[in-house]
Amino acid sequence: MWDAIVQSYEAENDIPTEDTFLATTIVRNAIGSAWKAKTNDDINRLHVVWTTASDYAFGFNAANPDQREEMLIKQSNKTTIEYEKLVEKRHSIQQSEAQIDDIIRSFRYGKAHFASSLSDSKLWIAMSNEARRWSSLHDQYQWMDTTMAENMMMYAQEAAIEEAFDTKMYLIDTYMQTAVADVRAAVNRMARGSDQLVSIAMVAVPCTVLASIFSMITGGRLFFVYWCATIPMTLLLLGWVIQKDIVALVVKMEERWRGTRADMSSSDILYLD
């Protein structure tokens, strides 16, 4: 690169001026070309970010409703990784923008007068064009910084959508589990009711048969035997049928009583304090 710059100075017809800063024209142009290439490369990388986000949005809208759940789950980790990459890229862009600011100050492009011999119109035109090129590079980096900030906002919105989707799926799953539990409870109640009906039938049918027999004229003398045998048996079977309900009721009353006593104890403590 040094040899190329030396040859360029030998072949270049510089504008005659008293300003020694003109001697760095070719070097400044080389630096400007390098920064122009870097700026184009950064813009191309930013275009890749746009393409990735657009492809995902198109694929999500074109997917079937049944496939969107799977796509959002796969996109969750990808969004986090891409957001971290975007933060690093934006930090790099901001550093490049700050470096261009330093170059503009060092090359005296930010001043109203570029050199001591501004009376030379050719020199003024050359310096003005060069200043506009550097200002254009600075504007491009400002635009990239703003665009990356918008992309970061887009990723933040995607994260909010994914969080809302996860919450919705959790609520749906909870609702389904509650519905299944309610169905099971209803089935258990029906089964328990059926068992109780069967048990009652086991008691009622024989008792009815015996009652019909002993209620006859020939069995009237032995009717007291029916009562002595069936009444204890009936009470025993009915107690066996409803024992579960009685136990559950007793447990519930004990829990309620314990809760009431705990509330009263806490109230007494607060009152004493």
C-alpha cells in the first residue's frame, strides 16, 4: 500500500497551495475508500437481518394454525440469539460512527473553512466534495443505527408475542386439565351413586319380598320376626352406604373449625399487640 501511495504522489498533479495539509490528499482518499467498502459491508449485513425477519414473518403467516405453535416454539430460542447478535452489531456500528466523527474532526471537515488558502476555488471544491463523502458515510452509519434500533424493537415485540403465546398455551392446558378432572369427578360421583343404588336395592328388594310374605294372612303371626331381622340389617347397610359421605362431612367440618380457631387466635394476638 505504501508503494502504491508513493506512485500515486509521483503521478498526481496536486493543486498548488500553501497548505501542507494538501499533501495528505491521496492518503485521505485511500482511507475514505476503505471506509466506503466497510460501510457497504455493514449495510449488506444489515440487509441479511431484514431478510431473515421477513422470511420468518412470511412463513409464520403462511403456516397452518396447527403448525404455528411448533414454529413459535422453534423461534423462541432463535429470537434470543438473534437479539444478542443484533446488540453486538449495533455496538459495532456505533463505534464506527464515533470513529468517523473523529476522522471528520481530524481532517478539518467540520469547520467552516478547510484550509488557509480558501481563495483557491479548485481546492475548495475538492475539499468540499471530500467532506460531503465523509458526511455521507456518517449519515449512513446513523441510518444503520436507527434501523438496528427498530429491528431490536421488532425482536422485543416478537418476544412479547411468544410470551403471550406461552401464557395462552398454559391457560389452555390448565383448562383442559381442569375439564378432565371435572369429568373424572362426575364419573366418580355417578359410579358412587350407582354403587349406593345397588346397595340400597340389595336391602330394599329382600325386605320388600319378606314384607309381602309376612303381610299375608298366614304369616301375620310371624310379622314381628320380619321387623326384628330387617330393621337392624337395613340400618347397618344404609350406614355402610353413606359412611363415605359422613366421613367427608366430618373432615370438612374439622378443617373449618380449625381455620376458625386460627383466625380467632391471630385476631387476639393483634388485639394484644
